[in-house]
Amino acid sequence: MAAPYEAIVIGGGHNGLVCAAYLARAGKRVLVLEQRDRIGGAAVSEQLFPGFTFSVFSYVVSLLRPEIIRDLELPRHGLHVLPLESTLTPLPNGDYLAQWNDHDQNRRELARHSLRDAEAYDEFGRLMHLMSRAIKPILGMPPPDPASLLPRDLMGMGRLGKYFRDLGAERFHALHKLLTMSSADYLDEWFETEALKATKSASGIIGALLGPRSPGSAYVLLHHYMGELDGVFRAWGFAKGGNGSVSTAIAAAAMSFGATIRTNAPVSQVLIKNGRAVGVVLNDGEELRAPITISGADPRRTFMQFVGAQHLPNELVDGIRRFRFRGTSAKVNLALSEAPNFTCMPGVGAHLRGAISISPSVDYLERAYDDAKYGEFSRRPYMDIILPSMIDPGMAPPGQHVMSIFAQYAPYDLKGGWTDAKRAAFGDTVIDTLSEYAPNLKTSILHRQVITPPDIERMIGLTEGNIFQGELSLQQMFFLRPIPAWARYATPIEGLYQCGAGTHPGGGVMGASGRNAALTILGKMK
């Protein structure tokens, strides 16, 4: 008797859901298995405290690929993205740097700090737009193996070579610099305002144990610059109802095509018979069969936990053991009795409907990284903050607010290990630092949640709490993600594939890994 499903997807994170939706859209019978009681992985919304709803882990939308939104008709399934209007960087001297969506307003603000930077900013934006467009086709390309002589890989390398030739010398040189330089050095070539350089370079350290002066961080800056909403690059938004509504919309699309989703269904192992994946075994011993099994988990969990080293070639096992995670990002979620009142820009205004970045200088960020290099959490952390209830009032009771604080650095391998006391101390450090800019914050806190990398690992299964399922660094990108020869979503186990952010093109709520994996599988099914 034929198996009731043609494909089983391990993990109901957004990439797993995207993969399932594309397979189901093509008429395949698909089952998604999620270990938690809710879908979404890191893209979830939860009412942590009565009346206060939080995007517990990931919290903004921009990297989600527009082709996925179109193909799956996500707005029809409830996705509604609200734009973030600004980025405010408070400064220790009581001044601020604000960046606005309005071009003229933004130019006037930059000119207040530096006429040179105001002039350079448009040219910088145009170049980054071009570089984002240059990288965009690569996001949807299964990476060819440069060491392979298979026709598929040779053709892929040929297409890639032609693509880079067509960029032209000037654009290729600009892209080469972005792929190899540090974000701080790259931005030094453009700007002189410290707060502007720091706030921009902060995009190059997100989710990585890197500092703004670490080589390769400029690529991470570009990765985050590829955000796109309604065709506008570098446009960031907030999903109405929190980031869980992104996952809910994708799941609704998958189910509309016929996919089945089971929660509270943790997988213990991939079932392998005669060297082929034939399904999975759940923690309670239930066996589920399908000719195709797809893991949305990170590479270490997929290969070392679900499959087991005994089924894998030694070079893959060695490569996965070398694959770097090094989670370093923490999250502090606050329920507030009132909006924060920033000394630099008092009162409630448009600046609270955007992002707030605690990144006054490149030196500030580098010192925060110095603490992490030696196994400590940052005494003065970098923070990226939004107030979802200012954008979507339904997230909190009337007159009250939720605050989402993304903070670095909080290294997974903290010296002496993470304890309840150290988690609380890190939370206090975040609050104390932010209170220097918004003095009413401490007295307005009703509830707080502090999530460290070990908490992320425990709660949603991301190894070492890395939010991208592995560092976004040059040695772990494109045909090297997760390891050479196995970067095309397939694995050495026949019938087993990967679709998580540990594959090309990497992390963020992007969905590209799930889509690429599904298209690869559908191509092989033909």
C-alpha cells in the first residue's frame, strides 16, 4: 500500500511551511510535523502576559521574498505588513540621529550632522540598491559545487560566471568589497558621522560573533540591506499581530493547497532503510512513512541527531562538526505601563513608530564585541528596539505598550555558563543602559522576559541559539552552506533533503531556503 504522504517536513518554522506550501501547490501530499504546540519556529506571536502579545523571537519583516508573497497569495491569507517609519539613534550627549522614510526629511536630518554625509547618502543608497539587485538572483539559485564535474554543476558555474561578467567591472569591484571588508571599514569610505556609521554597521553584526571591524561583516550588512517591501529595497515593516502572523499566513496557504500540519509531534529520528530515508519516528514511537523527508531543522540537529553519524560519510560529519553556530543574540520583551520618554526626543511621536538603535558609535559596538570575545556578555550592549503596540495597538491594553529589544552580545558559551542569576543580570544591564536614554523606562515595566541563546536552543531547537541556524560568514555561505558538496538541499541519504536557514541563502524570515528546496525536490520528482 502506498504511503499516505509523498513528503514529510520536519519542523513548522517558516522555511518548513514555505517548502510544504510549494510542494502542496504542485499537487503533492505533504505532512508538516512541529514539535511545539504552535507553528512558526522563531516567527511566533504569543500572549506572554494577559493582554500583551509579543513577537517572542524574530520581530520585523523585510527579508521575506516577494515572490513567495505573490506565489502563495499571503495577503489573502491574512498577512498585513505595517511599515516602520524611522530609525532613531539616541546619543549620550542628549542629541540624536534620526533616519526617516521621507527623503527630504531624512536629507535635512543628515545635513544637520554633516553636509558631506547628506550628499553621500543618496549615492550610497543607489549603490546598495544595485548590489541588492545584483545578489537577488543568487538567492533563488541552488548553489553549484565548484569541485564537481557533473553537468548540472558545470552549467551552474557557467551561469554564475556569466552573471558576474555581466555585472561589469565597476559593480563587480563594489560587490567584491562588500563580500570581503568589515562593515566599519566599508562605511568609513562613505561617511563621517559616527552615529550613522555605527547604526549602519550594526546590521553587519546581527546574529554573528563578529564586531563591526571584523572582515566579512560588510556582507552581513548587505544581507540585511536586501530587505524589500512592495518593491522597495531596505524597507522594513512589522506584521500586524506580530511575526506569528507571517507563519500563520504561510500555514494557511499550505493547507489551502492540501498540506496537513501536526503540532505536538516531535521527531526523534529519520527512518533509514537500506541507505534511504523512508520517513520519521516520533518521540512516542509512532512511525510515519513517505518517499521524501525534508528537515527544516539546522544542520547539526538534522545530521547528528535525526540521522546519526553512522549513516553519513566521514567528510560530512567532520564538516558539520566544524560548522559554526556561536549564538550571541538575546531578546528582552517588556510589558510597559506607558510609552518610553526619550530625553533626546521627548513625548510620543513618529519616532516611536519605527526602530530605536542603541549604537552611538563604532567604538561602542566594538567594545560590546570585546566583552563577548572573552566570554562575557556586553556591559554596554547594542540594541535594536521596536514598540509594536505603537504600530499595532491591539498588541497591548489601551494606553500600555509592548517593547521588543534585540540585544548583543550575549554569547552562548558564557564564561561559567548561563544561570538564572546571569540571565537576570543581563536583563538588568539592558534595562540600565536603555534607561540612560529613556529615564522613565524602569518605573513603567510591568513584566519582562529575558531570552538568552541557551533559552532559544531549549525553546525552539536552534543549536547554540543561533538565530540564523549557523553564522552568516563568508566561509559558510553559498556553496559552503552548510558544507561543500552538500549545499543543494539534498543529502547523502537518498530521499532526505534540508530546507532550513542552515542552507543557502541563510537566515532571517526570508523563506528562500524553503522555496529553493521545494523547487529542487519538485525538479527531481519529475
